[in-house]
Amino acid sequence: MKNEKTPINEVMVETQRLFIVIEISRQRKREFHALANSFRPRERERVRWIDEEAMHLTLKFLGDVQIDHIERIKIALNEAANSTGKFSIKIGRSGCFPSFRNPRILWVGFFGESRRLEQLQGRIEGRMIALGYSEEEREFKAHITVGRTRAGIRGRFAEDVGISWQHAPLKSTGQTIPVNSIALYRSVVDGKGNTKYQQLANYELV
């Protein structure tokens, strides 16, 4: 079952920047965002922390999509949702890409019914490839990005960030996140250079 959102009133553009996600609760987003406060001030400033509204468990990033392709994407997502039952995952631990010693991306991971999650992501990936979108080169790893180290942060300065993130007080580890739907999102950069996010459609898992 799908629930499509009314688009924002705006001048029509030829493409929209789209991605496919699993939503998490606002409570969890607040908790993840607040982990920055566990850092010492000088380390906290070395990271560009992600706004709460930008925190999603991304299943597929599509990039710039032509307007007349969006309906086909919605149909494919509805099919993927209709062939996937509801399940749950659990909040894991903090991690970094590529490593704690050389952090570029700070994230929170997930575990639990990982096979179900991988199957869902695989169905979406396969349908998007069939529509002509590029296959993801990296292996899927379920995570939510919480921060990115700022440009120029290297060596010991970066390693200190990684150590602090490794020991961040993530109290919800092991708690359950229900996966009941998938959503199609677009990102829009406003006149001030800020990125805003709009849900275009939501598809309930059957």
C-alpha cells in the first residue's frame, strides 16, 4: 500500500535528486545527534554533524532523476514493498568509514534481522538496475550517518575524533527498530544553500 505526498509548489525542474530510505523515529534521531555532546569541544568542531532531518537508513541513492522517470520508480518501489513483509532490526554500535583510526564518516550501525534487510535492499537494487540506474559498487552496510570529519582533518586530529566516536555513549544499542515501510525522498538546496528533504511517497510493507 502506498501513500504519496503532495509535491512542494515550485517551478518545475528537469531533474530531482532522489534516494530511498527506511525512516527512524524522531526520538532516535535526537539521541544520535546528541552524541556530539560527548565530544570535547575541540574535537566536536572537527566534525560536520548531520541535521536530524537528514538522518535516514539509506537503501539506495539514485542521484539526479529525470522528472518523467519518477513514476516508474514509484511503481517499482510499490512492487518491492508488496513482496516484503514487515520485520525489525536492532540498533548496533558506533562505527567509522573507513576506520576509527582514519574516520571520514561517523555512523551508527544495525543488526538483528539483517538478512531480511539485505533482501529488501536487494529487491530495490535489482528493480532500480532494471530501470537503468547504476549498481552500487560497495557492499550494502546498514547504517545512519551522524557526522563527517571536516576537510583537512588528518593524522592524530582525525584519530582523536575516531576514538571519541568509538566510545560515544550510545545507550540504545540492542533496542528494536520496526521496519514497516520504505520511503522515496528528494533533497532540495534552497536559496541560502541549505539542503531540505521532502518525502515524495511512502510504501507500507505487506
